Amino acid sequence: MPRGDGTGPAGRGPGTGRGLGRGGGRGRMSGGSGLGTGGECVCPNCGYRTTHQTGSPCYELKCPKCGAPMTR
């Protein structure tokens, strides 16, 4: 407050800035990119499905039917 009379620059105070301060962010490691264990790997070309193996990403697997990279 430059003059000490309660008026300050516009846009300051609660409710401004990044995320409003209370729970506005997504938190650590909760962006949804990790899908966890289990699930299936699916071929985007032919629809072939196989169970996902922990430790090997689906995109590293090749579809046994058409040879395309699998997706989760």
C-alpha cells in the first residue's frame, strides 16, 4: 500500500494470481499421465488387445497381427 490508506495497485489481494491458493493446483504426480498397473494394450489399427505388463510401456510393443505400435 503505497500511501497507507488501504488503496493499492489493482489486481492484488486474495483471489488473484495463480490458482487462488487453496487447492487450485493439480498436486504432485496427479496429472493423469501415469495409468498405473493393470489394464490393456490396444492396437489403434486393428483393435487387437493384450494385457499390459508392468515395466514395459505399451508403445514399445508391436501388434502381433499388423505390426503397429500398441497404445494403452
